[in-house]
Amino acid sequence: MNKEIISELSKKYLLKISDYYGFSKFQETTPYLSLEDSLYSDAESDDVTADYCSMHNEIQVYWKNIRSIEHLVRTLVHEYQHYLQSPSWMSRYYNQGYRYDNHPYEIKAYNEEENWIKFI
């Protein structure tokens, strides 16, 4: 898929996802969406597909790493969960010693990805 197709599909699916999950109590609007070439400007990282930045209320999709529509929708569902979650607790859990693989918010987001089929 090229950047234009991923952009169109991302907007379409993000709208469905936001209609389903609703608004975050930690942000004033639904998240903004941006498509980025890669995580790092000078190096490719093919295992990172997206990030949510609570400071900018933005989901950044690294479009070159998206492999399929299922992968895109799972990614958007995952990052939307982070939009719904408390930014202070995201940091607090890491400060308590949780890592990415056992962080309660990451586990919740990965589990929620199983709902991807609801948005197709």
C-alpha cells in the first residue's frame, strides 16, 4: 500500500474507532493523525508502526511499516487505547518498574486489538 491509500484508510478507520470507543477524558478532541515515513529521520525501523503522543494528542503512523489493512486497523485500535488512557499513569507505571512487555496499558491496548474486525 502506498502513502495515499494508507492515509485514506487511516482516516476512515480512525473515525469508526472513535465512534465506537468515544472520547478521552484526558483530551479535548479526538486524536490528530499524521503519517510519517519512519520513526527516525536518518534510520529505518521496520518494527515500529505507530506512536501516540499525549502532549500533541496525535497518532503518528509509520506508513512504510504497515503490511495490510488488518495491520493498519490493529495499529489504530492500539494507539487509540493510549489516547483513552491517563498520560500520567502511563509514566507512573514505567516509574514503578513496568516495561513495555508487562505495562498494564500496553497489555490492555494489545488485547483490544482483537476487536479490529469490528471496524472493517
